[in-house]
Amino acid sequence: MKINFKKCKLCGNVIWTLNDKDIKCCNEDMIDLEANSVEASFEKHIPNYEINNNKMTISVNHVMEEKHYIMWIMMVSDSLVYFKKFNPLDEAKVTFDYNGPCTIYSYCNLHELWSINVD
Ligand SMILES: [Fe+2]
């Protein structure tokens, strides 16, 4: 399924939505987030994945420090959304059920949204 990510330029709140309507936060229109568009290391932000027995293990090769970390990983298939939130000292790794083609997203607190498509 196609989802859209939006960020509030004032408070930093990030949301996802199934539509592309203008949504306000802090009384301002939220800005659209484009994955893989921030100037930063691709290898350190793009989700890596392995599929085994209908399970998909996803990890991000990124530091997990108080000031710089992967905040969440999300997997979006045709009809399902899986979401895992992380704290700074966690390992950026999670296993979800694998249901076929999907898009995996990761979100860095400094370098925003990254994604990879899985066939
Ligand atoms: Fe980062």
C-alpha cells in the first residue's frame, strides 16, 4: 500500500497517512518527507533485511547513541503495517512476519526517512 510521511517543521512530529491531503500540526501545513533524500550515508541508514521461513529480520547499520539513533523501523506490505520503536541504546533490529512484497522504512532522528523496496 502507498503511504505518505509528513513532518511538522515546528515541533518535529512525524506522521504517516494513507491519503495525501494537507494536514496541519502546530497550526502549519506539515511538509512531505521523501525517503532517501537527505544528504547522509546510504549504507548507514538504509534497512538491511534477511528472509527466513516467512520471517523478515530487519536491521540498520547505524549508531545508537543518545544524540543520534534510529527511532523506528516500519514495514509496509500490501495490506499490513508493522512498526518497531527504538530507544537510543537499543539495537536497531527487529523481526516481522513476511507477507510478500513490501517497503521497509527506517527513521534517523537527524537524517530522517530511508526506505528500500523488497520484491
Ligand atoms: Fe543518521
